[in-house]
Amino acid sequence: MSDLLITGARLLGGEANDVLVREGTIAEVGRGLDVPADTETVDADGLTLLPGLVDLHTHLREPGREDAETIASGAAAAAAGGFTAVLAMANTNPVTDTAEAAERVLDLGRDAGLVDVQPIGAVTKGLEGEELAELGLMHRSRAAVRVFSDDGRCVADARVMRRALEYVRAFGGVVSQHSQDPDLAGPSACCHEGELSGRLGLPGWPAVAESSIIARDAQLARHTSSRVHVAHVSTAEGVEVVRWAKAQGIALTAEVTPHHLLLTQDLLSGYDPTFKVNPPLRPSEDVEALRAALADGTIDAVATDHAPHARHDKEHAFVDAAFGMLGLETAFAVVHDTMVRGGFMDLATLADRMSTAPARIAGLRDHGGAIEAGAPANLVLVDTEANRTVDAAASRSLSRNNPWHGRSLTGAVHTTILRGRVTASLQGTA
Ligand SMILES: [Zn+2]
């Protein structure tokens, strides 16, 4: 592998520096590095260098729904979005609930070669919520699964959740919970329960369906001395419980999606299923609480919940359409525009929430580290001044359920580097 020299990049938004990458590893950081004249060079003058982004929550749809996304197309979208690692959710068909299924996801990710694809294992067989899946076998497999989730569904049975937490404790695993009491939410819920849902005549999820499960799981994590992760927290009430659990010293972490940081339930007034997502878009007070909690570290990480859907699953009457929206390619721009330009955090904090913290939660040692000699060269160059209008047609994803289409955002991914190799760039390499 040839050397790669990045010149004049501002590390985490600070001082401009050169970074020399050799054999997939950062070899040197400094000004005016002495390298052979023919070294491949990326002129990063005016750009910012961050550790490659890590997504704790990606739906890649393969196996089973390759019409909506494949591991290869999802990996291409991830690389374009500045990611060097993604965790692939288990709700595929078949479900990732065995060692073989997990290894297959890992291998398909390696074949694509654009981003590290780390499988998430199901908590229960077939996501049925009853019998524990092969957690230990998945962990001991080549895929070394550490994160388990029935995402799409809540592990609603407290006894099953307790046993899962006890089981993963043995090898330092974590259960990522889709916190939503199915009885409180009701089977046909499709938006936030409140004044607007009443006006639109749509059945809703109350915030307490989320916060009550977070509270229960926090208590179970304490009882079992194990680790729980709250997927896509979406309400101020949920944030309050996360804050309480952390104050008690409970090993609980939480993520928020870019869409819950920027979009509100008001978008539902036109019944456009593009904005139908689970958990649902909430009122602006919730959005404000989520922003503050991400800034102060109550919420540890941003995760996309990238959820591609084929046209024929999404283009229905609102109540019948599939849940979910695309997110990999726009995550950096949305978080940068909302949180950094919005004055809530600096670029170093964004790097923590989008790379370092998610890598730590998932136990990915090669990602999210400091940009220094000896570290794996998993990096992203971003342009914090670039203003772009999102074009759904330009996406690498196979799906087009893009809630950001037509929106103008400041902050763009310039070049993504996985172990020293350019996997995506504005110049169109890779
Ligand atoms: Zn979910």
C-alpha cells in the first residue's frame, strides 16, 4: 500500500498539521513532513480532520431485502457519509441470531471493503422476544459480536431482558434496547401522541412508553451489574431518566439520531410517509432537550438509524407505510449544522459524539481514537464551510426515503479514509 500525505488539515478543528499515513497507520503528525516527492497527497488546506465516524445503528437490509439496500450499497453510503465503521442491526431476514449469520454479515462487509461492518446480534431468537439467541456463540465467532439488539422491537419481557443482561456481562457485551413499551404504545401507533396526533386522527406513542422502559432497564442494569444502551432516545422524559441513571452510576449509555435533533412532528401535517419513523418525530420541546443532552454528554452518541425502504413499502397511506428514513450520507451535515453552527458544541465534541463514544460503546478499538502516530488511519476530512442542498437522487443507497431532500446544510464530508485507503471523496475516488 502506498503512503498517503494529508497536508494542512486542522486536527479536530484546531491547529493545521500534516499527517503521513503508511501501511494503514498514522506514521507522523507535524508541519512540513519530509516525504518522497511522488507521495500521494491530499491537499486539506481549510479542511478539518476527524477520526472516522462510527454508527451504532445502521439497517443494511441484507440478507432478505436486497431491493432496499445491500451491505455493499449501505457501505458505499456510509463511506460517503464519513463513516469508517457501522454496526449492522439484526432485524434482517433471516435475523442475525446465530454465529453463522453474524459471520456472513462480517464477510459481506469485508468484501465490500469500504467501511468496517460489525454485526449486531439479536437478543432473542427471531426477534420474538421469548428465547435468548445464541449470544455466547455469536460473541465467540469470528464476528466477535458485543452489541445485541432486537431493534425494531423492544425486549419487553423484563425477565428476558434481565437474563440477556446477565449473559452479556460475562464478556463485556451490551444490550441496545429499542425502548418502547409495546402495550402502552399500541399496535397501530405511527406518530407522537399529543394534540397533533388527535388533530390528524393518527394513533400515537406516548412519551411514557419510552421513558418507562428506560427506567426499567436502568434498574435491571444496576441489578445485574451489566451494561444497557438506549437506542434512539427521542423524548425529554427519556433524557430525564437517562440523566438520573447516570447520576446513580448505572452503566447506561444513550444515542440520539440526527433526525430527532432537527426534525419535529410538525412535518406530519401533510401525511407524507417520508417522515414516518419509529420512534416518531416529536414536538420542538423534545428536540431542544435532546440537543442540550447531547451537548452536555447525558446522551453519549449520535447514531443514524439509517433505515432504507423500497418505494413500494414507503409509498402508502401514512398509517400503512413502513417506518424509517435514510441517514448515513447526511448525518455529519445535520449534526454539524444543528449542533456546531447552532452553537451547542465544538468540532472536538462532535468527534467524540460521532466517533469516539460510539466506538467505545461498541468496543471497536481501531476506531474513534486520537489522531497521532501509531493509530490506525481511520479518518475523515470535512469541509465545515461547504453549503450543500441534499439531492435524494444522488444517494449511494438503493432507497430514496430521504427526509433531507431539498434541504440546505452547512458542513460536508470531503474524504473518508479506511486504514490509509481513500474510500470516498468529493473527487469521486474509490
Ligand atoms: Zn429502533
